[in-house]
Amino acid sequence: MKKYRFQLLSLFGAVILLTSCGNNNGNNKSRGALNSSAAEKVYVAPGEHDEFYAFMSGGYSGNLTVYGLPSGRMFKEIPVFSQFPTSGYGYSEETKPMLETSHGFVPWDDSHHPDISQTNGELDGRWIFINGNNTPRIARISLTTFETEEIIEIPNSAGNHSSSFVTENSEYVVAGTRFSVPIPQRDMPINEYKGNFQGALSFISVDPKHGHMDIKFQIIMPGFNYDLSHPGRGKSHGWFFFTTYNTEEANSLQEVNSSQNDKDFIAAINWKKVEEYVNQGGGTKVPANYVHNVYDETTHMATSTMKKEVLTVNPLDIPGAVFFLPTPKSPHGCDVDPSGQYIIGNGKLSADLTVHSFDNMIAAIEGKKFDGEAYGIPILKFEDVLAGTVKSGGLGPLHTEFDGKGNAYTTFFISSEVVKWKLGTWEVIDRKPTYYSVGHLMIPGGNSRKPFGKYLVALNKITKDRYLPVGPEMEHSAQIYDISGEKMELLYDFPTHGEPHYAAGIPAELLAPKSKKIYRLDENKHPYAVTSPDQARVERKGKEVHIYMSTIRSHFTPDNIEGVKVGDKVYFHITNHEQDFDVPHGFAMIGQNTSELLIMPGQTKSSLWEPKKVGVWPFYCTDFCSALHQEMQGYVRVSPANSDIELSWSLGGD
Amino acid sequence: MKKSALLMIIGSLLLLGLFKFPLWNIMLGAPQYPEPLGMDIYIDGIQGMNEFDIQNIDGLNHYIGMKIIPKPEDMWEFSVFPIVIGSMVVLGFIIGLLGLFGKVSYHWFLGWLIVMTVLGTLGMYDFNAWMIDYGTHLDPNAIMKLQNLDGTPMSYKPPLLGHQKLLNFDAYSYPRLGGYLMGLGMLLTLIAYFVGKRSKKTNQ
């Protein structure tokens, strides 16, 4: 401790020296002061904690990573849609069902847009949702265990991209389709897309108590691409907004063929109206196959249920529920300001941002000022709904977030910058380069009624020379900016795992106090758990051998097992008896065709081993659990299939 | 006399705190235990400061071959101490009450205090003897058998009072609220004696 203090003191000394140097050299003054203040702003001293959590989607890693802001330190990778050998997620018998789909076991996905649950439009820190883009799924992750608790598949959807955004009171998590497809799926020529393919927008209800998800209804829309979405809030609560592209309904070379219309649409959905309609029995139940996977924290097990039906809604059956707002140049991001008044469509092929006014939209709808229709859905007049245009001077606007002080921040992919502008006056206040080609940006709470406008994180698509080179393939890069002043200040660069698309941030004080330290052994309801070492045993059921095993520093009970035969299916059910924070035990068996297990205190996990060779085979603890971790090991004797050796097990020769 | 008798009554009643609050506390901190493990010693048993502390202390102690921390039924002290304290409270209360009505003199207050001090000293002696036993009678098959520089087996006896370094752990042993209330109560009975003595003098 003393040494540590001394080091800190000398560090302080160094900082003072540095700053005083800067002050002495008149010319370097501003630069020196700027650099040192940037360093201080992101420096979180050893043992200190960050001010914010940042949850970064993993993109093609399929997972979600947890970072601290402003330090940019990574705390955890939460396995969601991808098998994760580190913990055994998707490999253990308990978690294999989490990755079940109607297509069978899918070990991977592409995770894009995390969103934290809200109450009254403010972050409440109960759960975080994220979408699987490739095989359409939505996951719910607990923010007390930081583990995935539930995954629901979305039928009739393909490229689950305009997802997973929550409404103001987490009534719904919404999932829109990027690809339009034949609904229901059928064998038909691809070039008959136009007029035949359709796009489903799914509203998934969230149980306010347990968070359990259920598809309440799907709105079957014209065959456009539904790119991104955000909920209305405040005055526009009850509406949801989706950007569209490919209103041309091209089925090939979309790069060119989907970029022909000068304007595509933002689809405005009055979901309260649709909800009312389905609550009164409206809509059509259609056959579907989709899987619902739920992980139970007390049994430590997931179960999969195949669902057979989904309620679909034809928007034409509910007059006044769906409208199109013309928006220039294949809009990508669709963002709603904290007041709920402005809906911003970022035309990705444009230099300008289009801002629609909710009040104008309502007035236009009430005045029935329509400019034609698309597949029966009324199109509002662009000029009637427009609030303003931000003449940015940048190119390729993608996404916008807000600081809660009347400012908006938009990323520009092509010109590689973040632009700060003022809501209402549409004037550009500041612009700062990003490194390089920024996609999403994130301000903690920046897409809620109450943003925490202190830091902005730019999530870049191109890394190139920002870090030491590591060959052609590398992690993505993020930059953090201080946005507390009039001008943005670039503070820090840090690499991010996978390919983060969107991210969600939240003040640490909302999550840290309720983060779980252990699972209680006396609440463990796993059917194969042993809550005391004297229950440890081995049972045979035909070819299946079930080993009920417990662990505590630093041994397995039992650790000598005989009577296993070649051709058996051996299940290790391991309960960690520790009730101390951060004392996991691991388990790995030689030659096992699956991953290790990492078992948290109080938890039970099961691993399958199919021994193929006669011999005496060791297993061991893979987590450096204690001073005698290297002694934490055991043996299984495997005899020939026709052997008549009885099952036996022991610990310490007992 | 009235004032001193009231002090006697209050002083003896303060011992009741021992039925609710811990008498003593031993805390164990180490680099990997930034939140120290701790045990609260009550007159009727030992409890962890956090729910699983006793289990975790036992888990660590098994490396050096210490016995597990005793449950109330494992030590006669935990059934006798409540009776002794309860009796002393009743006794002190009755003496105080009798003093209030002038049936007994302030000398009885001192007598009670002397008995209490003797019992308390015996209790501390017993507590220390248990800690010596606990810290030195180790499992001969212990995982870690450590020796002092002179070759004698290392003792893991926590200090009776104050701080001591035990391997990677810093052990702290101090009274807790119940113990402080008892001390305060005994102090009040001492004051009761002196107040009684002085009022007697002035009355003469």
C-alpha cells in the first residue's frame, strides 16, 4: 500500500512537472495544457471506477462487450448469440438451448443495436436488449448478472436490422426487417419481388416484472428495406419511426437500383392504435415457426419452446395507423430528439439532414394533406412535415444522438467526422474528425428523454493506422470526445472487440450497486445440483452416466471415478460450492469434443463427454482458483464397452 | 442516593445490549479481500459480518489446518454466557431498585461491579484460551505447515485486542457495540458507587 501511494505521488509529480513545463514555454502553452487535460479526463486511477458503463455491440462476434467510460477499459464480453468457449455458453448442456432456432442450432449471429430498458423515457437499468441481425432474433440480458436470459426468434423477418429499440416504458422492444421476403416463405422467382415481397415490423411485448418477451403483433408492410428505427417519446410516445430504402423494390444490384428514387420514406407507425386494434381481436393469426429460449437463474438452465403462430396485422385494416414521410436519399439513421418533437432522417447519400416535425406530421394527418399513397398507405407531403434541414457541409450522414442541452450530434461516414448542430435553428456549431469513417455514435442515454451529455463515443468502421499493426485483420476503433463544452474535444482512442455497431451507455451508479456477486447455493434449483458434498455421486442410466460433482477450493468431489465404459455418454454436473465473490472453478476433460465450463459460485453447469478410448483420463480445474489450483484435478477410468467393472467414486481414498 | 441508584439501574440494564449486539469482532483483511472477512462474537454464538464470511474463513483456514469456527452447540460458553449476563442484569437491577428505596447501601453497587469484573476477566481469559487452542492445535495433515524462524510451528492465534499480521492477513480484534455498552454500563455502576458515597458524606 505504501509503495503504491509513493508511485501515485510520483505520478502526480510527473503531471505537475509536465504542466509546469508547458507553462514555462510560452508557445507550447495551449497545446501542453490541452494534452494534459485530455489525459486527466480519461485517466481513471488504479482502483478507481469509471463514471459510465458502455455496452458495445459485438457485430460479427455476435456478443456484447462492456466497457468503462471515460477510460475505455473493457470489463467483460457477454455471450449472446455466439458460442463462447470461455464460459461454456452454447456448449454446456444448460445453455445449448439458448442458440436453438427454427433452423436448428445456430452458433453465431451478427449483433447490432443494444438498447437499455426505460421507464418514463429514462434509462432504468433493468435489462439491455440486442438484435441478432442474420437469423432474426432479439436477446434480453440481465443487468444484475450481466448474462443473457432470453432470446426470441422473429418469424417472417430477414436481416433483423431496424431493431432492438424499446418504447418509453419498455412496453415493446421493436424489431423491423431489413430484407423484405415472401410472407409466408415460398418457392417463387426472385425477379417477381416487386409487389410480392413484404416487410414485417414486429412489436415484442416485455413483461414488466420478469422481462419475458412475446411477439404481440407483426405489421406486414410493403416490400421495402426497413433500415433503422426509434420510438417516439414524450409528446410522440405511442409512435414508432422506421427509415426505409429500396422503395424502388429492386431485387438485384441494389447498390445502383435502390438508389434511384430521390426520396424514400420514414414510416410512422401509431403502435398504440395498432395495439388497441389487436386488443379488440383484430389481426390474423398465421402459422409460423419460431423459437423462444428462456434461461432461468435459479435452475441455471435454458429451455427452448417452438412457437407455432404469430399475429399479423395488415396496416390497411387500421386507418390512421401508418403513414409515410418522404425523406431524401436512402435514409439510414432514424433518431428522435429527447422532447419527441423532431424525427431526424439521415439521408446517407446526401450532404444534408432532414428533420421532420412531429407536430407538423400530426397537423398534416389531421388535415388529410396526402401526396398519394404507396400500396394504400398515405404519403404525407414532404414540405408539410419538414421542420428544417441541417446544411452540414459533410457527406454521408448516418446517425444522430442528443446531449439534452438542445444540441444534436451526427456522424458522417464518408467525410469521417462528427458534427454538432443546434435543434430548432439547424446551425452547425462544431465539427471534429473521426478516425476513420464513423458509423454509430453513442452518448449515454442519448436516445432517451434524459441524455447524460458529458461524453460522446464515435464507433468507427475503419481502423488502419490507429494502433500498432497486427496484420490485415484488426479490431475496430472508438474515439471518446468531451462534449461538456461548446466545442467537442477528442480525448482518447481505444480498440473495441468485434465490430461494434451501436452502443448504449448508462451512469455507473445506476448499475454497479445491484450487480450480483455470487449465486446463492440455497437457491440453486438445478435438477442435477448437489448442495452438499455428501450428495456427490455417480449414477448410470443405460449408456448414460451422470456424475453429480461438487467443487470447493481446491478439490472436486468425487475425484476418482471408475466403471465408465467406452461408448458411454458421460455427463459431468458440477456445482460450485463457493459462496465467495470471484471464486469460480473451471472444468475440462482431456479429449472432450466441447469447451470447458466456467462455473460461478453457487452455480451448476453440465458438460457432455463421450469417451472413445480405454484408459485413465484426467480432468482439472481451468480457473486459477487458489494456491492449490494445480492440485485441483481428478481421474476417470474408462474400461472396454463389455467390461463388468462396477461404478465407483471416491475422494481422498474414502 | 436516588441519583446513584438510578445510575446503577441504567448501568446494569445496558448489559442487555449484549443480547442484541456483538461483544467482540475479529476482522481479516488481505490484498485479495479488499472487503475484509469478519466475525462478530455474540454471547450466544459467532456470526459472519456478511452472510458467508464464516464459511469463507473456514474455507481459508482449512489450508493451515485450523478447526472450523465453533457453532453455538460446540461450546458450553455460548449457553452459559447468556445466563450469567442475564443473571447479572437482574441482580444489578434489583440492587439498584433496593438502593432506590434505601434498602441497601451503595456498597452493594461496588460489590456487583467487583463480581462483574471478575466474571468479565474470567470470560476474557476463557476467550483467549480458546483462541490459543484454535490458533495452535492444528491438523497434522494440514496443507500448509509453516514455521517461525526458530523452527517452532507458527501459531495463528488472532490478537485478543488490537492488530496482528497473520501470513497475508491483517487481523483486527476490537470490542463491538455490545461490548462498549457493557463497558459503559460497568462504568456507570462505578460512578453510581462514587455518587452514592458522596451523597452519603454530604448528608452527614
